[in-house]
Amino acid sequence: MHLDLTPEALLVQLGYTRNEQTIQQMKNIIDNTKDFAKFSHHLPSFNDALAVEKGFIAMSNSEDHLKIKCEEDSNASNLSAFTDLVKHWADKYKLDLQKVDGKNTYYIIGHI
């Protein structure tokens, strides 16, 4: 089954409040992410999987991309599991990710 997520539905799935600003920000992210529809229906389940390792998917405040982030207070085993999970997911769904230098954060650039 293929599920197309609207900007509003995706905001709710990621825990954001729906208002004009967040809806527009999500629309900009979708428009700026290459082939977003090819992987977007997997984002809610990936976000759930990340939560086990103290990670989450969020909207970036500085870029028109979603970001995958690990909580700052995570221990080494969480960080290792988080990194492995991100790499596995990126390989499985053929995603182009950009790692932020010095942080446990990745921007989702789009489908390869």
C-alpha cells in the first residue's frame, strides 16, 4: 500500500502543531527534497524506530530539509546504534544524507 502524506499529516506524524508557518515550512521542505514522495511514507515508522535510540526526525530551522537528529545527552552505545540505524535506513531507501560536522545530525537531501 502506498501512502501519500500531505504536509499537514506529516506535521502531525512528527509531533508538530499545524499552523500557517509550519505548513508552509513543510511544503518548502517537500519541494526542496529530491523525489520526496519515493520515501516519505516511510518517515513515520523511521521516526518511531529512531525514538528507541533517542533520535527523531525534525524540520530544520536553517535549511529547507528534514533532519535526523540524536539527543545531545545520548551515550556511546545509543550513538552507535543511532548511526547504524540511520545508515541502514539511508541504504535501504536510497537516500542522500548530509552529515552536519561535529553533530549527530543528518539532513535528508533526497532520493538518490
